[in-house]
Amino acid sequence: MAGGDGCGGSPAGLAHALLARCRFPETEASGPAGDQVTLAVSGGADSLALLVLAVRARLEVVAIHVDHGLRPGSAREAEVVGAAAARYGARFEARSVTVAPGPDLEARARCARYRALPPGVLTGHTMDDQAETVLLAVLRGAALDGLAGMSSDRPGRPRRPLLALRRSETVALCAAEGLTPVSDPSNDDPRFRRNRVRAEVLPLLFEVAGRDLVPVLARQAGLLSGDADLLDSLSASIDPTDVRALRAAPPSLARRAIRRWLRSPGAFPDVETHPPSADEVARVLAVAAGEIRACQLAGGRRVERHAGRLTVAGR
């Protein structure tokens, strides 16, 4: 394992300072390694920093690299991750997925990557990624959940322990550790909306505001995430298939119960559980209110009302 003498100017000193702002599972300060964690490590600066910091947090680390095969030489990036994992005493696994060319390539590649990774995998998303995610949600017209950005730790979802770190800090840590991150040319491709937000929208907002807005956007996301969690807990007792319960609930909680139902794999087998649109939720509530008898949803689904219950038909 690489490391310095722990002073502030050493690689270990920098890692220690950054680790204080990360949200890894807690382990004992001494003794054997703690919980096993699985990391998604692409080979970029953020994910390599995640690897370094997870090891410094005394966790038992498994680093997984997923190759999408979308550009020549991408398989060699696994070698970079494998070498870094070996250097820091982590286990390493290489996996590959196939993503066909076509529209929504970035989103489909992301879905394929997460399908290849175990639930609860740790990712290297930073505060800068959070700010970009919030702005992308604004462009989509997202509501509270979208504006809440990415969660740092939610059961069954990817966990993001580096959300309090800046991208520049992960780059600095890699430099201090003597690691050379993989350069992904797709991160500069203007065809992808996130890249334009990063390269054009955020710099313009900084200029207009006269300050760095990344911490501001991240702080707002954190506050909204707390509000979203509260509403989730309040709506958890509402049966979204019970017409009477939906009618009696406050509209905001009824909408949330419907959204939870529409995202449930058990309710809609073989259908991607993407967040439902506001229009879809409104149509289901209209069925519950007796304004219409049934409504169509994405994926060939149909919600109907029978004897005071909502049921789903179709795929």
C-alpha cells in the first residue's frame, strides 16, 4: 500500500484530510480492516481517489471495473484499475457489458453499468457531479426528488461517499499518490448534455453570480433531499392501490405513494423502473378520483379501477 508519514504535506496527510469529509462505513481506528465495500472504479480521478480513500478508511475493498466497449482501447483501462487495486491491497474484478449504438447512449450505458454492479456499490461522484445533476434536473423540469440530486447513502442504491469533495481535490489526491487517471474523451463530447452543463452552463452561472455555485447547489440538494425523505416516510403508510386512501391523503403524499408504486418492480414486472412523469401520476390520481376509468402509462401499462382498488394490466 502506498502512503506517507501522515504529515499534512504527504499523500497520507492529504488523504486523511479528505477522509474527514467522506461518508464511508465507520471502522475502528486500529485493528483489522472493517466492512467489505464494493467500488465502481472506471480509472478516472474520482474513482481512483475513491479507491485510495476507502483503503485509508480501513475498509476491505473490492474494486470493479466495467468496460462498455464503446471506444477503442477501453479494455486497457481495466489494467489501470487492476494495477491500482493491487498497489493498495484491494481485490479487483473486471466486467464487461454490451451497449448498442443509438439514442440516449449515455443513459443506456449508465443503466448497463449499474446492472453489472451489486446493489449498494460505492461510486466516486463528487460535489461537482451533484451540482451538474441538479442543473440537469432543472432542465428536465424535475420536481422535488430530481432537485434533491444524488443521495449519499440510501439502502439498495449506489452509495456516494465523496459528495462533500470537489473534483479538483480528487485530481490533487491522485497526483499526490502518483496515480495517472484514465482520460475518457467522452467527457468532453458536447453531444452529451452533462458535458455542456459542465463546460458551458456552470461557468456562465459562476460569472453571473460572481461566485462558485457548486457548493450552493449541493447545499440546496441536501436540504431538499431531507424534505424528500420526510415526505417518503409520511407517505409510506398509504396503500397506493386503495382508492379511498388516496382520496383521503394530502395531494402531495398521494402523489408520492403513486410514484412509489409506479417504480416498484413487483407491481410492474419486466418494466424499467424509471421515475414516472408528473402527467402519469396525475392520470393515475384521476383514475382514483373517479374522473376516468383507466389510463395508459409508459411501457404498454394500463391502470384500471375495480371495486375501489387500482390494478395494472399490460406488460
